[in-house]
Amino acid sequence: MKKICIPVSTGGHLKEMLQLKSFYSKYPHYFVTMERPDGIDLSKSEKVYFVSCPERNPIKAMMNFFQSLSIFIRENPDIVISTGADTALATCYLAKIFRKKLIYIESFCRPYKPSLTGKLVYPITDLFIYQWKALEKYYPKGKYGGSIF
């Protein structure tokens, strides 16, 4: 059975992903997120690894990358599914480095312009889903999914 890695930032990105529980709960899975209140709450019922938030800081980004790499090697997922944001970026790129499937769902809160994370992972995704028609011009190879959340 395929194992799913779910790297997401806490807050809205995590809330969006939790709405897909009926899908991912059918498979072995784990989360990679930040150690903040909603991430800590999630760890009471799910397998969760905590990593540093890059915050557009090169040192923190390197810490996040090596933490994510260690987790990725230990867990060896088959699929990575993410809604972003910066906390998830390293894991998304690790998916491609290790030739795993990468699915990215652009956040519902981005109706007119792409997110920075969306722009950075779009070229490497196996499936990129956006939820607003206005984003089609930015993601021509993506799939319009309508309101997923």
C-alpha cells in the first residue's frame, strides 16, 4: 500500500489538508509541519514530524531541508501531497529528487494570483491542482479542481 507524506504549514494550509482526511486516511501517512498549537494538537491523533519554518531565512531553510531529508529517508513515502507553504517546500523538492509522485493543491485563499510556493513547485509536480479559474493562465498544465475544500 502506498505511503503518503503530507508536508504543510500550520494554520490555513493545515486546515485545508485536514478536509481531505477521508482520502488520505485510507493510506499509511504522516505529516511534516511546524511545532505550533494546531500541529501539536494534530500529533495527538496522527503521526507528525516537526521541522523548522524557513521564514525566508537561508539558515532556517537549510535546517528545514536537512530535517526534512532525514524524515524523508526514514519514512520513504511513495507520494507527497501538499497545500504549502514554506515549511513544505523542501519536502516537495525531495519528492522529485527521490523520484516520488508530487501532488500540490494551490491554496483556496489564492483566487487571483499564485502563491510563491505554488510558483516554485509547479514545474516539478506530477499533478498541480488550482481551485480558481483565474489561475489557469499561471498554471496551464495544472488541473482546475474547483472548490476542493
